[in-house]
Amino acid sequence: MSERAGPSRRGLLVELFWTRTGLLLLTLVIVSGSLLTLAGQAQPGTVKNLLVAVGTGALVSALLTSAQTLLTATSARQVLVDALVAESKSAMRELTDEYRSLNQEFFPTHVFEPSTTPDPVLNRQMMSDLNNTRQYFFRGFSARFAAARLLLANSVERELRVVIADPRDRTSINSRARYLLRQTADPGGYQAVQTRLYSEICVGLVGLYVARDRCSRIDVTVMSNPPVDRFEVFDDSVWVSLYSDPGGGCLQYPRTLRFLRSSFIYNMHRSEFLRINNSRTDLHVQIDPATDLDEFLALFEKITGRRLTAKHYKTLETQFHEFRAQFAANAQLTG
């Protein structure tokens, strides 16, 4: 337990001595001592009695004044110290609040390092944000993870807006394939990476259709050559998966940051999502709980430019459920 700092009596006595009050008290003591000395040398009588009386009175006055001054100075100094301590604490609280506000605006609340498998802590926190959101914005290459998370979340209806790469645009797939090949070698080569990326987009679209009953509506925007990084915006947070991070972009699960709603990053990306959704240059389609399979197949053809047969649809649906189950097991999620 810490002791409360306070002035020492020795220090107060030293300070008293070097003030005008101390000099006055010293003068009284000297005068008193001189008078009592003279009284001791004088003959008994009126003069001696007068010297004793004046000297004793001066000595008593000096002692009483010293005691009073010491007590008063101690109290006054303690009041001053308390006032300074209180003022310092108030200033520190204001400074702490200011730094906390700056941290919320510019710094992430969570930082997850890259890994080869899903981080259970990361996914539990993200699922908690998803379960408490009404609007879920996803911007990435494919929507496989967004669809999987919807099926793993609770049944609260929410609005999902998805921005994915345009499978009809060869530039979108080719640029992503070149990026992946720069990060890590693929035994199948460039063509195998292209095929896998195209399949991921198709599986993600089928996954969104499978998860349609978990949302009041699903808006899908298809854009050419989307950013490498993935952004997921919830009501109270935004998650940024840094695939462009040179330190961990080659891993399947890159460095991921979480920012609060009060942050600059959140407002910037939410505004960007709304701008993309209102863009007239990109393709927009909508899936809702009432969308039947034939309507989805028409939407799929509109997005990909290819007609999906019922048999091929079943294959993609099976692939999606396998991906969801594997992701849930690795991330230690249930649903």
C-alpha cells in the first residue's frame, strides 16, 4: 500500500527559518534571552522583575507563535498539495480520454496475425459481431466465407450486400491469379489457379442462394478487378483482411484487423460500399427468400455468362457445403 506523500517537519522548520516570520521569531528569542540574561545579573527589585516579565513574555510569545506558524504552514501546504494532486489527476483523465478517443478513431481493437488455418478467437469475435448486426457488407473476391458465416449465424434476419469479382472479366481472375502465383507457387500452374478462382466465385454464388433464408435480402454487386484485401462491415465494426500484406499475404488467412464503428476506417469503407451499391457501371442483382431455383439459375447466367444446369448446380451446392463444414470445423464454430 502506497504512503501519502507529505512535507516533513524538518523541511518546514528550515523553510520557516528563512522567511520573515522565522526571522521575527529568531529576534524574539534573542531579545528574550538577552533580557533574561540581564535579569539574572541585575539586583533584586523593580528593574529585575520588569526584565524577567518582558523576557518571559517574549519567550512565550515566540514559542506560541512558532507552534501556530508550524501548524498553519503544515495545513496550508497540505491543502496546496491536495489541490495540485487533484488538478493533476483531472488533467491525466482528460489526456487519457483524448488518447482513448484517438485510439478508437485510428487504431484497431484487435490484430490477428496470419495463419494457415482459421483462428478460432478471430472467428468467434467476428461471429459475435455478425449475430448482433442488421446490415452485413462483404467485399472480396468471392462470397464463400460470407455465405458460410450466414449459415453458421443465428436466425436473426439481416440485410447482406456483397461485392465480388466479375467472373466474365478475364482481367479480374487473371490479376488475382498472378497475385497468388507471386505469393506462392502452385503445382498446377497458372491455368489451375484460374480454374480454381472461377470455381470459388461460382461456389460462393450458390452459397448465397443456399443462405437466402437467413437474410431479408441479398444484394450482389459484380465489379471488375476488386481490391486484393477483403472488407467486412457490421453495424458496430469493420474487419480488414490484408491479403496485400507482404508479411502474410501468401497464407490462406492473412493478417486481420478489427476497427470500431467510431473509427475513420469504418466510416470510409461503409461510405465506399454505399457508393459501389449505387454505381451504374457495375452489375447488380438481388436474391431474396422467395427466389426459386429457376430464378437463381437466370441470375447465375446473368452474372457468369454461363447457363447452369440442375446437375451442375447440385455439384456446386455440394462443394459449398463441404467448404462450410470444413471451415466450421477448423474455426471451431457450430451451426
